[in-house]
Amino acid sequence: MKYGETLVKAIADSELTVRAKVLKQAIETSPELLREYQDILTLQKRLVAAEAKGETGSAAAIRAAYDRQLATLKGSAVVSEYLDVLAELNDIAQETAEILNQGMRSR
């Protein structure tokens, strides 16, 4: 198995990734949590689009709505843990990419 494949498998099989899958399943099987989670994803997309277009007033209003929705979601232990796990996985992905990039630049 190549190094890249080994790395991908290690991440996919990690306890953190497995936990994320379990939490995601819990969210998807709860209609209320799923709706609230989908709502925040929609707000997130709208916020990114407004910021990309330079619509600062619109972006500020969307950001406020996003922050309120996020606070509501973080009141759920399942969603709060899921978001924390996703943030940790994202950090790992960014650190891994940086290490790989540094290795490629040093060649």
C-alpha cells in the first residue's frame, strides 16, 4: 500500500472519524436536529456567498442569524460534540496538508 493510501486509511479508521460517523447518524435520525443542522448549513452557504460578493450589510445580518442558530445547536450535546469532532478533523487535515506541502517544498 502506498503512503498516501495508508494515510487516508488511518484517518478513515481513526476513533475520531468513527465517532463523527456515529454522531452524524444520530443527527440524521432526529428530524428536529437534522432540520436545525441543515438550516445552519444553509446560513453558512449564504454567508460565504454574501462575503464573496462584498455585501457587508447582508453578510452581517446573515452572520448574526448564523451565530444565533449555532448557539441553539450547541445546546444539543450531540450536535455540539459533532461540531467539535469536525473541527478537530479539519485541524488534522490542515496540519497533514501543511506537513506534506513542506516535505514537497524541501525536495
